[in-house]
Amino acid sequence: MAEPLGVGTAWPVGGGGPAGVGPAAEESSQPDIADDPARRTRTIKATIDAGIDASKTAEATLRRTREAVEPVLRAAVDTLPGRLRSIAAYHLGWEDADGSVLGSIGGKLLRPGLVLAAATAVAASGVGGNGLGAAADPEVLASAAAIELAHNFTLLHDDVIDRDHTRRHRPTAWTVFGAENAILAGDAMLALALRLVGGEAASRLAECVIEICDGQFEDCAFEQRDDVTLDECLTMAGKKTGALLGCACALGALAVRADPLAVAALDLFGREIGVAFQLTDDLLGIWGDPAVTGKPVGSDLSARKKSLPVVAALSARSAAAGELARVYALGRDFTEHEVRRATEAVERAGGRAWAATEAAARIATAHAHLRRAPGVEQAAVHDLHAIAELITRRTS
Amino acid sequence: MAEPLGVGTAWPVGGGGPAGVGPAAEESSQPDIADDPARRTRTIKATIDAGIDASKTAEATLRRTREAVEPVLRAAVDTLPGRLRSIAAYHLGWEDADGSVLGSIGGKLLRPGLVLAAATAVAASGVGGNGLGAAADPEVLASAAAIELAHNFTLLHDDVIDRDHTRRHRPTAWTVFGAENAILAGDAMLALALRLVGGEAASRLAECVIEICDGQFEDCAFEQRDDVTLDECLTMAGKKTGALLGCACALGALAVRADPLAVAALDLFGREIGVAFQLTDDLLGIWGDPAVTGKPVGSDLSARKKSLPVVAALSARSAAAGELARVYALGRDFTEHEVRRATEAVERAGGRAWAATEAAARIATAHAHLRRAPGVEQAAVHDLHAIAELITRRTS
């Protein structure tokens, strides 16, 4: 449980799942290092070291992002009327329910980080940019704040829709302020997000929000269906999670007047790492350390969530898949033992290995898009790389 | 009950309420025609005739609006993904829950009517416009569609928030598709609305949406309070209802490049008729004909709504006000007799007369704003006048 999950996801070192799960089957052609203990130890060590370096870089990137974007974000939120502002400030982790100031907690600002990193990657080539340095460009910062607001609007509404009680280790806004008021605060945050940007950025962000709503709609619908395919789930994750990470990269590029093909390539880069993000999220939902994720052990399984590793496992034609299906079909709350049985069944049916491999494949595809982006300076993509690394290596 | 309410609201011909209600007290200085039966009959007849003429003009204006705007609105809604489009089409009255086509019912398109009328009023002066005729200008039509989408986004979410079961004589969208999906469809409609317009129009519409959310937030909060003042309620109505009618007029003017002062004056015009609209709505909620409004007799009172006539009545220091407060304090559903008692108490405490006078005063102020708008051709404001008339004369 306490094993750093990211290592397993970005570079799967254990044996892949049993053949049968479609995508996992491809993995069997990879050289198997499980039989050579010394080589395996070296690989794990190198992987962990690389992970620590990458996460240090990502941390530095996100720290710079916070310093640059948070003031813009706060100034925008402060324009909201009284109580709507309070709900937004609570949800963003800036204030407690009684209005007392909490300092700078809240999300990782991963999406604003992508906006700044994409702008930097383009501006460094001299194609775009205003010479200020992309990360200090007011249009880049406004886009970054808009993306974070749009992200938080979706979280506010999703928490109401999913009846989730905890987010970032705190009670969700709707449990504190009421569902009605959380809906209204979310609406106001969406309008605010779209007010911060103009022109093509505004159109893209609006399109993206519609795509996210479609993804969330499908996510809810899938929970009612017994015949959801892995492809449907991946497409849904592309809308629900990938679209906004793609839009973040595209808006960063747009803000520094990138070549339209570079904007498109960066959008694709973001979409791919977005799906990797969702796969990692789903792995953490099953094998994450509850002390770090803030979610109880096996909460995703107890809620019978059809997360990607679960759907992958269920679509394998194996005894373990049948076992998982039987546990999921139980018409009552799971016992601790049943949560363990389900967890093991997902792993034995290949769901864990498939998700880890798929995440790695998405990251690889993302990098391929980046390499093909015209006018993107390959020497200036380190922040994009660092965030992509962080996405599959994170533990919460 | 079947008396055409509009006549009573725009030109109150009956005796005003007893002095005591602040604003109603001003009315006592008006010449009282109640004592001269012949003069009263003539006045009523002239009023009804004027009303019929005005409503014919407004009907024609709104028919032209529907012909011009509905295709743009449909094309926009058709860009929404599958099920979200279906929920929007159901809510807009175009389709049934099973997707069968219903033809052109749904709202009156009053707000798009204001967009076109404001654009026409400005463009006729030759200051703005592209020579196409304002009502055929693509930017005017896009603004009109955006305003109607924003309006319907608020209705979708308000129905979820207020747990209302009926809208426009049909089950509300959330009762048919689920609250979760209605929230998502509303989100998508808001994003779509903001995607249809750009530049200052987009900023204004986003600001307006935030103001509407604030108004709706206050409306919910007021239902929990016992000490809400009439001023607070009027301010809330200005946000919840006035802001969007103001924005509709402003966007129409902006789309034909009006002088910024004309945009501001048209915004104020729309805001004033918006409050008159809310006052009329509240009067219809008590004295409207259930066959026309589609709401059961006394539904606003049964729900103990703190609508404007009720708050006006409650703030009068009279026996009738006390009677109303006592009925409202009953800790159970009202009997038919109690609904009648409450209705009569609102009237005797002056709530009805005050609301009618206030609505007329708002319309007068609106016209004063219009006369002061630079570059607005007074010969071309007939559509704005017709819609303003309709607002207080409507019966549903």
C-alpha cells in the first residue's frame, strides 16, 4: 500500500497482468526483467532516483506557478459578490467556513502550471511572446487563472452531483454552504473564468467546458450501465479530464501567439497527459495510501466505481474478472474482506498493469505530439516534461 | 380572478391601498376617479383599448423576433453533445422527453426581443449599424441567442434549486432527466451562451450572470429570514431579473456599435423594465388566472414566498399586515380558506396597489432613461415601448 505508486505506473516493473485484457496483452512483448533480480533492483533504483529528480523539477515549476498565478486568481475571485466569493474562497482552500484565512493550501495548480509551461515552450522559440518572459505575460496569467477557475467550477458542481463529502481533506463546499449555494457559486466561477479571457481563448475554454459536462454526463450514465466498454471509458476520461489539460496547454500557446499547428499539438499533448492523469487517479483510488490521498482504503471499490482499472479487469475473460464481477454484484455494502478480494481481483485480472501501461503509453504519445509542434523550442519544454512526469508519479 | 391583471398593474384604476405602506402612500396624491362611475368606465375602456393595441404591437415584435432568432438559437443548441442537447431542447420546449418534435412553443423570447429592439433603436439613427437592418445583423442575432441561452441556463438551475416541478405548463427538466443532468445541461448552456458573443458583449454577459447568481443567492437567503426589507427585495429583483433585461438592451446596442452612453442608458432602461417585470410576475403569482399562468391558485402564497407585494404588505403597520403575518406563521399547509385570507390581507395591507404603482413608476423611469440616450432615434423606439407595455400588461 505504501509503495510509491508512481514508480509502478510510469515504468511498470512487475510482470504485466494476464493476457486477455486487450491493451495489456500488448505488454507481453516487452522484455521481462522480473526474472533477473539484480537487474530489477538496479532498474527500480534508477526509476526512483529519476522520479525524485522529476518531482523536484515539477515542484519548482508549480511553486513558480503559484507565485505568479495566485495573486491574479485571488484578484479575480475578489470581484465576486460577498457570499459567492466566500464559497469560492472556501472551496479553493483560502478560507475556512467562518471566513478565517487559511493561507495557501488548495490544489496543486497543475493546470495553470501547464498554461505557463506551454507559453514558455512557445515563447522561447521567439515565434511568440512579448519579450516579458511568458510566465509574466498578463494574458498568460489571465489564461492560467481562468483555467484554474474553470477546473474548480467543475469540482464544485461534481461534488454536488456525486454527493461527495470530502475534497482535499476538507468537507466539500455543498456540505458546508448547501447544494443550492454551491451550484450558484460554481455558476459564478464559470462566468468569471470566461470573463478573464477573450477571443479564441474564450471560445476554446467555453467549448472545453461543454466537453467536460458531456464527460461528466457520461460518467454518471455509465454508473447505471453494466455493459460499458473500456473504449467508452477512455473516451469519457478524454472529455472529463483530458479536455481541460489540453485546453490549458492550448491557452498558454495562444496567449503568446503561437502557430495554430503548435496550439493544436499542445492541445493534444495536454489531452494525452490528461488521460494519464485520470488513469493514475484511478490507480490511487484503489492502491493509494489513504494517509496521502485523504480517501479511505478501497473507497472507489466500495462505491463500486467503474474506474478504468476496474473496467479493464472486468473486460478480461478470466477467473479473476468473474470474481470481481461477483463482488461488484453484491447488493450491499462491502466488508473489509470483500474490499480486499475486489482489490486483488482487479490486480489479478490485469487491471492494474493495464492502467499503468496505458498511462505510460499516453505520456509517450504526448511527448511525440510535443516533438512535432512547430515553433516549440525543445530546449524549453522541461517544465512540460516535469509536469507530465509528476502526473503519473504523484501519490495524491 | 379573471380580470385582466395587466390593466390593473400599468394603470391602477381602483383605489390604492390604505396609506401606511411607504411607497403606496405616495399614490394617495393621485386624483381619485373611483367616485365618478362614468369617468371610471371611460378610463377603463380607453385603458383596455390601449392595452390591446400595445399587446398587438408587442406580439408582432416578438413574432418577428422568433422568426429571426430561433434559427440561430437552434443552430447553437444543435452544437451541444447528444444528451445535453436533448435536455436543452426539452427545456426550451422544442422536444418532448422522448425526443419527439414539439414545434415552436417555449418562452416568449422577450429578452431576444429587447436585443433586437435596442439594436433597431440605435441603428436607425445611423450612428451604428451595418446597413443590413439591425434585426438581420449576425452579431445582433448572436447576442439575442446568447441572452436567451443565458436566461434558460438560469431557469434550468433555478428549477433544481427551488425544486419547482412545473415550468411553462410542463414538468421541469430536472424532474424528467434528473437534477444532476439538469445541472450539467445548464452549465453547458451557459458556456454556449458565452461562446456566442465576444469582446465587451461577452464580458457584460459574464458580469450579468454573476449578478443573477448573486440575486438568486439572496432570494434563497431571504426565504430563511424574517426581517427582509422591501428595499432589499427590490435590490434583489434588480439583480435576479433586472440585470438580464438590462444586459439584453446593452448587447443589442453594443452589437451595432452604439455610443457607450447609449449602451449605459439602454442597460438602465432594461433594468427598470426588468423590475417592473418581476413586480408583475409577483402580482400574477397571487392574482393571475391559473388557466393562463399554469400555476395553481395562490401557489406563491401557499409556498409562503416573500414576493414583492407580500413584503410590501408585511411592512405596512396595519391590522391587515398583522393578519397576513399570522397566516404566514402557521406551521402547516394552508387550507383554501387561509389562502383566500392571505390573498385578501395582501390586498387590504396595500401590497397589490403598491406593486402596481411601483411597476408603473419603473416603466416611467425606464422611458426617461431612453429619452436621454444619445444617438437613439425616438422614432425607432416603438418596439422597446411595445415590449415595456407587454411586460406589465401580460397575463402569464
